Amino acid sequence: MTSLDLPVVRDTATPRVDALSVDDATTYAAWFSCLAEPTRVRLLHLVATRSGGITVGELAESLGIGQPTVSHHVRKLADVGFVHADKNGTSTVVTVNPACCTGLPHAADAVMGVLTPRPCCPTDLPADVTVRALTDTDWDAVRRIYGEGIATRDATFATEVPTRRELDDTWLRDHRWVAEIAGEVVGWAALTPASGRKCYAGVAENSVYVAATARGRGVGKSLLHRQVIAADADGLWMLQTSIFPENRASIALHHSAGFRTVGVRERIAELDGVWRDTVLLERRAAADAVGSCDPGACR
């Protein structure tokens, strides 16, 4: 028997929420039922760790079971939307549905009532990365790194780098950061107001971009750590962000900083003529960091 760590749950002083809808409960039950078979869980794990997909034959070899059995389990996983199975010549290539990577954890959170605030942040920050406030001399590097993110087509719906003036007019003045390694700017982070309405003054959307040459070195972790700490100190009560499901590294980074997955917004906008989904994440500040607002301002 496997034990489970107890989740962080809503305390008794927090207002109760409505029960799960019948539709959501039915969907989640189908997902959990599909995974109530150990071989299927192992199979899904293998598929999820192969970004380029894996054939049924390779799955059978890795798991040590026959191809007909693998095909049966693949069909079950495809029926609930966990994987895609596509013919490539005489082979069937199985790929994970990116929305599954966030939708499944979200389902577990929804059922268990897991809520933020969650602690920030990892303490194992790289010693060679320095985070400081953005200055006027940093704009060229910031825009260059922004362009590298745009080129991946998995960072933003933007297709052109905004001008300096556009960014300067959009970003919150006291929440612009750059990261340096050996004196070179290798990443930036900024907050943008989520709305112009007064009641949402404490809600901001975050952006974190890392230079292509510096990815995997903890630059994003260092930037997000500074960003979240500064936002809490300034009385911002919620940070939110939208991330493509394919950008699993960014989703994991935000989870490590106390963000939770709210849900997947399907076909929310087009990029290069293709409809794309996004994952909505949010992080709420601790109660003692929340500022005051006029409750009538949003009426």
C-alpha cells in the first residue's frame, strides 16, 4: 500500500466553496478510472517523457509486454484525451496531449481542495546569477531576449518584439528586473497590471524570459524568486500568468514559486494561424501581505 502526503487544504476560517459541478466530477472520474491500471500509468509516464513521441513497438519493448496489450491501453488513454495516436507508415506513434500535463494535476487539486497561498520559493538559487532592477542601459538586451522567446513559438502570442516605449508604458515601474551572469544580461522579468480598474490594482500578470544561451542555469528561478518577493512586499495580492501547455519547464518553474494551475483555456487565440491553448496559473500572496481596496470599485 502506498501512502500519500496530506495536501494543503483550506482552513476552517476560509469561506466554503461550492461543490464540484456534475460535469467536472464526471470528467475527473473518467480520468481517474482510466489510470486505475498500473500498466496504463507506466505507459502514460513513458509517453509523457518522450517529447517527440514513441511508437507502440517501442512501448511494448520498454514495458516488456505484447503490442496488442499496449495498443489496447493506448486506445483507453486516447479515449479520455491523455494521448494522441497517429499512424506513421506502418507504425503508430503515441504522443502526450500537452493539456493532460496540467489538466490532470489540476483535477487532483480541484478534488482535494488544494489552494494557495503556497510558500515561495526555492532557496537553491545559483550563486553566479545576480538579479537587479532594470536600468536604461538594459533595454537592448531585454528586447533581444524577448525576441528569442518569441522565436520559440512557445513563450507568447506576440510575433514581433514591442518597442521600448511600449514596454515602458506597460510594465509596472517598480517591478522590472534583469538577471546577470558575469556582467552580461541573460534574462528579465516584469509585471503588467491585469486591469486598469481600481479594484484590481493588486493583480498583475508576470513575464519571465531567459536568454537562449543561459537556459537551464537557474536564471528563471532567480528572476521569479525576486519578482514574487518584491510583489508580496509591495502589497500585490495576486500574480497570474498564461503559459502554453507545451512549455512544461515554465509551468514547473511557476509551481515551484507558489503558483497553482487554475485551468486550461482551450483555443483561446491563434498563433501563426493555429489555435493554441494556454494554462492559467495564479499565485496569491499571504494574508498579511494583502493590501486594501475599495470593494465598490468593481461594481
